[in-house]
Amino acid sequence: GDPRDNYKRNRKLAYSAVGTPDYVAPEVQGKSTIFNKCSGLEEIVDWWSMGVILYEMLVGYPPFVSEESSVTWHKIQNWRKHLVIPK
């Protein structure tokens, strides 16, 4: 049979964070949320990243882009204040 049939890993949760700050969901970032290694992160953080990628494809740059990664992190944490959708 297919070796993939024996590979039954639960793919609903992630237990680590990877990626550039421009695409990382606020839930993955440190201070305002708690990352619990026991419960992991749900796939909703992937939808956030997908939205950022779609924004970049339509507008030409990520929605929270900055020269400094710390500023990017701040903008993502306060996304309601910093998200601007051009006309």
C-alpha cells in the first residue's frame, strides 16, 4: 500500500512558530497572548497568513510592513488600528 496511509498525524494544531514577522498571526506573537505548547495553535493562524499574502498580491506589499521587525510586530498586535485597505 501507500506509505502515506500509515502516516496519521493530527494536522489541526501546530506546536511551533515559523515565518517572517510580516505574515505571522497575532496569536503566535508573544506578549499579548500565551503560546501553550500543550494545546498548540489552531489552523486559524494559517488563514491569517493567507490573508496577508492575498493583501500583498492585490496591493503590492504586506499590510503591516516596516523597516524594523519590532515595528511590524507592534502593527500586527494592534492590527485594528494599523490595517489600511486601499480603495
